Amino acid sequence: MTVGKALSLVVAAVLLLAGGALALTGMGYLGEGGTSTAWSVIGAALAGSEWPW
């Protein structure tokens, strides 16, 4: 495995985890901040993004 592929996998994993956490927070499943449509949409977009573009 090349360094570029390994870096791509790491970045993809971070996007998936961060996006999932934002989406779940926006839907009210994580944290105590209530619900937010904006956070849900941004989180879903991050989690579903295919990197590199």
C-alpha cells in the first residue's frame, strides 16, 4: 500500500466518523443540544462524501 492510499483511507475514515457524529448530533441522538437540520445535512454530506473529489 502506498502512502497516498493510506492517507486517503485515513481521511475517508475521519470524514465518515465526523460526518456521522455531526448528523447524529443534529438529529438529537448525541449530545444535549437538541435538533438542527443544518447540522444533520452537513454531517450527512461529510459522511457520504467520496474523497478525493
